Amino acid sequence: MKSNELSENFGCMLFNDKVMKERLDEETYAAVRRAMTDGQHLSNEAAKKVADAMKKWAIEKGATHFTHWFQPMTGITAEKHDCFAETDKNGNVIMKFSEKSLVKGESDASSFPSGGLRATFEARGYTAWDPTSYAFIKDGSLHIPTAFCSYDGSALDKKTPLLRSMDAISKQAVRVLKLLGKTKVKKVVPNVGAEQEYFLIDKSVYEKRRDLIHCGRTLFGARPAKGQELEDHYYGAIKSRVSDFMKDVDEELWKLGVCAKTKHNEVAPSQHELACFYSQVNLATDQNQLTMEILKSVANRHEMVCLLHEKPFATVNGSGKHNNWSLSTDTGENLFDPGDAPGENKQFILFLLAVIKAVDEYQDLLRISVASAANDHRLGGNEAPPAIISVYLGEDLEALLNALANGNVYVAGEKKQLEIGVSALPCIQKDSTDRNRTSPFAFTGNKFEFRMVGSSENIACPNFILNTVVAEELKQFADELENASDFNAAFSDIVKKTLKDHGRIIFSGNNYSEEWEKEAERRGLSNFRTTVDALPHYVDEKNIKLFESHGVLTESEMRSRMDILLDNYANIVHIESLTALDMARQEIVPAIIGYEGFLLNTLNSKKRCGVKKFGLEKKTLDRISELAEDFSEKVDAIATHLDEFPKSAESKVRAEYCKSVLLKDMEEIRACADGAELILGKNFSPFPTYADILYSVKY
């Protein structure tokens, strides 16, 4: 797509503001804008006009169907397509799309995860149009972004809590801003930019790996001779086949109004990254879901497979999704912009302190927000932040807060030019602080980067939790300041108390080091190493109180989410264990036996021919036979433990069994199989090796 075509085609498949302005009368357009910005309900008459305009626009674009597009607790999107075409009483085809079809859909909720929010016999669920997110056309269907709820109105999706949390943080942030004299601000919006990491491999090797097909990650695989040690893939020249794929991805996203901006090679072989512009968090969530779908579909067209699993290959870096989060007002101000004089910027200081306090008080919730069986393999692996939550601010901000805590005047350092030592190069102004790539939650100039989010995760989860915990701290600040007789004194008290009570969460060093783990323990910071360790804290009393007080989740909705996440963890590990057992019995065992037979035949042939030296064959046969015996024991062990899997137990019991028994079994069976792989002749390998997979895209 050429630059002039880009400007013409950007958002061409999006029923966006420009399209609505052209196709709706002024009154209806104004009503839709109020729904988007102020949360006002549309009248039936206005919804009817929107539906009619949307239908005509979609048909002109070639759409034949429409669908309510929603995000259930499965982690992916869902859709049911209905045709615009109906027949009249004379049997003639007419194209119909009513306001009822736009606003409300009825879905069978019986097969979606509910965590006990509905009884088994209660199948009905509803999808409700989200007017804050634009409808779009994809694959010949008009997609209408919606929320998804049960028959009694309980949230069965990931979008509804996100929308509720946006209202919560806006309400409390506006209170604080009014106390600071910003009376014109009516709304505060969280903005997010998501950096999406992924792997691209050739479809031919993918189709020969049962573990990749069923689990999204390799359950077996020895370290290749060359992994990422040379770091030559990072930011390297993009291969032509991958470049063609990336161009198609960009074009598909641009048509849908997704501002795909950055693309490059990541650290591991076959790993890449795509980043988008910032947008309002509910839009960013929808756009990231679309991005993941399009990455997969376009890869398929190019005879490749896009892997979004957090750790598809054990010996190289996994994939994350850095969640860059900020707050802005409806007047266009970034609340995390320190300005030229941050020491005098009460607004910046209050919002910064609210985040610090929130991260410290709700470490458990932030860990829960990124918890999954897949992400457990990545967190703490010296490639991603550890499971210990901390905040990185940088030298300048730490100096500012230390001065405030001690009642001193903060004097900002001079802006410095970067000395490169080459006269021909331009002068570059040095940033006020470095970046800390090991920190799970880092301030990066005018935003926070939450680096723990997994590559396959729906970003609605970390963001609705982040919005809510910060809303709570802003509420506490507003309560205190509103009741204060002396604002400046109260402000000073907030600063000193917050830093005294919550300064422990600030850390600027190496989060990967063993010393930090010990130091974090001394500080009293939590360290939930696994999803199973973290999830039960979802329903701690303080967390229930938090979500209920801000109207984001009810206790029953929280308990359902905990149960769904535990159940999902158990199901994933159980499926992985079954897959590992099948691969062991049906592929690895025959390969080992076949290689033993080959060695034995070679040995016997040499003996019959009178050859007296056959040490290599004997030594290799002894080694592979020893491994085979060990492997056989491990296969029997995992088979027994799978038979003993407590299928009928509650989700927490099943998840704990998977963590303590099945994961251990898989590690042990893998160690044997990977050892055998290094001995087996190439012709006896049961499936493509890491070297085959990671370097499968050759040009």
C-alpha cells in the first residue's frame, strides 16, 4: 500500500466518527457522541437510525452478515453471524437490520465459562452493543463490539469490568483535579499502547509437532546449537518472507483503523514485535484482540503459523505484551506528564503517588491480572519481570520523592547532551533517566509500562484491575483533601505518609538478581511464583471490598473469575500432560526402539564380518538403552498420575494437582526425551527439532 493509499484506506472498514458524521443527521450523530463520551443511553429512535445507516454502509462495503463480537472468559473473541437477508410475504429477498439487532443479541451462554454465575440449565445470555467502540467489517461480516452478560446481568466477559473500571477511575480522578482547580475537566480516560510479541514459523514444521498444534508450545525439544546467544536477530534485517507478511498485517489493521506503527525482529530466532499507537483503553483492547486474530490469519495465508504462546520454546526468550498505561483528561492533558518543574507540579505528584500506593497495596491483584499457565513459564526467566511486583521510577523521580519526603526543596539536574565523541553526529539531549527492562512496572517519561502481561492475554484484565486499584487511591486522596482545612498541609501529609508506608515498592536495580529476591522478602513484598499460588487471593476480603465499592465486580463475579482461571489452568496443564504422554508413546518410544534396533543390527553385522572394533556402536547403544529405561519409567509415572487426576474435584484442587504433580512429571519426561534427542540419528527424529523450527523461515 502506497502512502497516498494508506491515507485513503485507513479505517475504510470502520464505522467511525467520519462515517457517522456523513451518514447520520446532526441530532442522531450528537446523540451517538454523547453515548460515547458521556455514557448517555441512545433512544430507540436514534438507535434505529444508526442501525439503518450501519446496514447500508456495510452492504456497500460487501458485507452480507452481521455479528455481535464479544470477549467471553475463554480469552479469545466470539461471534455468531446472521445474514442481513430475509424474505417478505411474497418470498422476495430484502435486507433487514433493526435497532433491536444492533442493540441486543441473544446468545447461548451454556458453553461459555461462567464460574457458577449461572445454573447448568440457564442457557440464555445477552450481548449488548458497546457504542464506545466502532463497528467494523471483517471477512464479509459487520462486527458489532458488545458486552456479554448472563440472564441476571452478571458480567460473563472481559469487556464489562473494563468499562465499569473506566467510569470508576474517571470519577475519582475528576474529584482530585477539581481540588487542584481543574474545574473544566469532565472526564479522565485511561489510554493504552500494547506491544505485541509473537513467533513466526513455517507451517510445514508446525504440522509435524503435535504439541504445537494442541498446546501452542513445545513439550519436548533439546537446546539447538545456535539459539539467541549472538543476539543477531534483535532488530536485524527482516527476511523478505516475513516482511511480506508484516506488510499484509499492516494493511489489514490499517483498514480497521488500528494504528500499527512499529515492527521489528525480537531477540529470539523467529520472534517479532508489532506495536500500535496509544488509544482509549477499551478501544486498545478491541484493537489488540483484532491484532492477534489478524496475525494468525495472515500468517496462514503466507504458509506460516503465528505462535502467541508466552513460552513456545524452552531455551529462548518467550513473548510478552508490554502494556503502556497513562491517564488523560477530556481537555487533552496527560496526568503523568511531569512538566518542566515536577517538584512544583502537585497534580503530577498526586497521581504518581496514587499509582505507587496502589501497586504496593494491591501487589496480589496485579500478579493475578497476568496469571496463566502459559505466563508462569515466562515470568522470572531472566527475559521477563519476576513474579515480585515493584515500581521503577528512575534517579530523577526518586530524588524528587526523597526531597518531598524529607521536606526539602527539589532541584532538578541540568539537561545534558549525550557525548558520543563523533563531531559529525547531531547533538542528542540525554533523557532524564534510563529505562529498566527488568522492572515489572516502570515509569517511562509520561506513562507506566506494565511489562508482566503475557503475549496471548486479553489486556482488558490487567487494565480493569489497574484502573480500579488506582481509582481507590485517588478516592482516598480526594476524601482527605476535601475534608482538609489546609490543602497544602494535607497535600504534604499525603506525600510523606505515602512514601513512608509504600516506598518499599520502589526499586531501581536488577529485578533478575537473587539479591533482589532476598531484599524483596525483607521488605515484605509478595512473591506468588505460580498462578495457583496467586489466584486464591482474588477473593481476599480487601479485594472484594475494593471491587464492590467501585462497582466494577460483585463478589459473585469475582469468585466466578477465580474459579474460571483456576479451571483454565488445570485444563491447560491436563491437556499438555495428555499430549506429552501421546507423543511419548506414539512417537518418541518407537523412535528410540528403532534407533536401538539400527545400532544392534550394525553391531551384529560387524561381529559377523569379523570386525573387532565396535566401541562407538556399543557405547551409543548403552547410552540410549539407559535413557530408554529411564524414559519408560517416566512414561509409566505420568500415565499413572493422569489416571489419578481428580476430574470431579473443585477447580482449586485440580489446579494444585496439576502444579505439584503433572508439571513435575512433564519436566522429568522431557529431560529424558531431550537427552535421547541428542543421541538419536537425524533420520530417527520423531518430529522437527528446535533447529528445524526456529530457522524454518529461511528467506
